[in-house]
Amino acid sequence: MLFADVVATSAAVGSTSSRLAKAEALAHLLRRADPAEVPALVGFLVGEPRQGKVGVGWRSVSAAAGGPPAAEPSLTVAEVDEALTTLAGLSGPGSGTARTDLLADLLGRATADEGAFLARLFGGEVRHGALAGVMADSVAKAAGVPATVVRRAVMLGGDLGASAAVALTEGRAGLEATALEVGRPVQPMLASTAATVSEAVDAIGESSVEWKLDGIRIQVHRDGPDVAVYTRNLNDITGRLPEVVAVAQALPVDSVVLDGEALVVDATGRPVMFQDTAARVGAEGDRAEAVLPHFFDVLHVDGRDLIDLPLAERLDELERVAGGHRIPGTRTADGEEAEGVLDAALDAGHEGVVVKDLASPYLAGRRGKAWRKVKPVHTLDLVVLAVEWGYGRRTGWLSNLHLGARADDGSGFVMVGKTFKGLTDDLLRWQTERFLGLAEREEPWTGPQTGVVWVRPEQVVEIALDGVQRSTRYPGGVALRFARVLRYREDKDAVDADLLSAVAALLPG
């Protein structure tokens, strides 16, 4: 299959807001693909190549891009997949030159549209509204099997691309043969969002209201003395978490699969900031800070799969096998009592709670309503410093905002983050006209209407965010977490925007 078919499908998917239309377009492509191409094709279209990160970003792409794009498409899915495999394996002396040469060859054979898609793929910027949940629906359509069967196979097999290939070659029987295996990571169950704890409890009824820790999501597998620890993205980080391995080996079981969070705490027992835990988990070699596990679910114990059992029964089993390492929580149907759990979590330095239906099985895929997270929301008035041109459905509109706070010394504005979340079509149209009128200079990436438009710092925008963390990425030393646009503040001038010190004041602890 030509890579151009993937790019054209991505454009079609990005041009519609209909989930059904997105799924149908993807399913049409999957039906035409060779089964051997399917895992790579799925990875491209969900923006997560099967090779993972390949060490290529916008700077590498810019350095490699030089000549004119190809006039006609010739690249195949297999060739692009092979190039990514080669890129992922480059390391050591000379790897930088080899990477640039390979990228130059790849981009030199790509059309303008293919080159733009590759740049977004390498930069982790494929956002056309077709992530794993939509792709699972598309696989189901293409294979003629129920979406629930596909999602369960993906959850248990841990690989959407591989499950798609099974669906298209072996059908429902092949998918249903996928079983939980201790040692093979399972796709994690996710939570949707609720505005308040009382709202979540009222909607669910009898619930487990548990502290939401701001750590690294981990999945721990133990089979006899052997332990493996995986991240939310199913990456193996066993060697970096010896404390977690030791805890798992000490549990009174022969085999177990546990879901939870890994967290670093300070000398007082309070959690450190998320990026400090992330840095410790990502570090090679010995570190002074211990990373300890805190579990909230159990999926398997001593030969018994528990994923289909109600949460209430899984929690009973979790208490039996790992009670000393459980995340605190309360079973209740009373909103006031649940609010008390949130207060206790916040007082202890954590970020909120998760309200869970005690009758729910363990399910992966789209964010369902069985688990609902509740976190306090902060707002800031910031100034737009620059805007990036959109792509996919947002092609032709200015989309991703570069946000700045006022410097405390009055010297100007300091960038503290980016966001494209919360922008409706009306806002996109409005802000495109507004910021082109404020434009000072433009830095194209791969052609017209790509790249960044720098603007006069005049427009104030109200941003909601979950919190702030330290960061060396932005000059202010802080970065916004999960920022989204609430509204533009026509009633405020840039001098009314929040100070950098006000942003920094939201840092934990």
C-alpha cells in the first residue's frame, strides 16, 4: 500500500467531527491493506509508531529537509515502517549523520503532504481525532466483529496493531483466543472526568472513592520470583524500580498482576512534584530517592483472572494480597462523605480522587463512566505570544497557542506553555483572523500555512489548568499541566494578565 493512502485517510479523518465517519474512513483503508502492513498502518494513524520514539524531532526534520518534495507518491507503508525501524536502532558515533541522511532520503521521496505528515508523526503531533478508541471501532468495522471483542483483545494483548492484524486475518475467534498472560502488559482502564465528587457519586451510586496520586501509572506482573513493571504506555521499566520489584516479591502470592502508581515522597511523607517522580523513574543507575508502589486494582492472582469480577470483589482480593500498599479510599454512596475523601487527599498533597463503580469489571479502551476522576481546576489570564497553524481538520486555521505570563520585573512576557484544547470552530475562525491581524513574523515548517506565527502580545485568554510543574523547557522555569482555553478576555489588556509569580505559586508544596 502506498503511504499516500495513509496520508489521504488521515486528512479525511481530520476533516470530519463525526466519530462514525472517522471510523468508516479508517475501516475502508484497513480492508484494503495487506495484513502484514496493518500493525505499522495502525501505528501511523494513531500517532504512535510501533517502534516507539525514534529520536527524531522537528529540528532533525528541518535539518534533513532541503530539496523540493516529490511530484508523485512512491513511498510504501512498508518502506516508511522499515525506515522508522532503522532510525530507532541508530546510536553511538556517527548516528547523527546517519539519521540525517536517512531522513533526507525519506523526505526527498515524499510528496509535500507526505512530508508534512511524517514531520507530525516524528514530532508526536498527529492529531486528527482518531486515537486508539476510534481505531478500535474501525478495526471492528473492517473485520465485521463487535467492537467490545476488539477492545477486550487489545486490552489483554496490549497491542492495538497486532490485535488489528488478528481481527482481519482470524476474525472473532482469533480475537477471543487472546487471554491475559502474566508477564504481558494489559491496556489500562482509564477514567473520565467529573466536575465534583458529589456529582460522580450521585451518577454512579455505591462507589469506591480513592485518592488520586500524581505519580507514574504502573502495572506489576509477578510470576514466581520473576517480576516485571510496565508503564501506562506498556514500556518495561523493571530495571529502574528495584523497590517496586522488592515489594512485589514479598507479597503472599505465586503470581499476580497489579495496577497502581509509583511515587516518590519527601522526608515528611508528602509526595514530590510529578516531574521529580518522573525524573527518578526515568533515571538510569542508583538514586537516593526511593520509588514505592501504591496499588488500586488487581487483575490476576495465582492462576485466576479477575478482570471480569466486580470492582468490589477485586478490592477485597487486593486487600488480601497487598493491603499494606493500597491507595487510601472509602466505599460510599454518600456525596458528603466522598467530599471528605477529596479533602483528605488534597490535605495529604495529592491531586484529587477517582470515584469508581463498585459493580464495574476492568475495561480498557474509551474513557468510560465507571471511573471518574475529580481534580480542582485553576484558572489563569495569560497572553498569546504566538500561534501554530493547524492541520487535519484545522488546516487553514491558527490553532496551538503559545502562552505567556507577565514578567514580575515588568520586562515583558515569559512563555509558560502551549495548548490547542478547548477551541471550538467558532473560536478557531475568530482567533485566526485576530492573530493574523497581530502577526509580527512567521516561521514556516514545511510550506505555507505550516509553522508558527509570532504575534504582538496583546490578546488575553483565560486558561483552565490542572496545575503547574517545574520545567526547563520554558524561560519561566514552570509549565502548565493540561491547559485548555475557557474564553478570550476582551475586557482585559495585556497589563492585566497574571504575573509569572502567580503561575509559580500554583507549584505543589
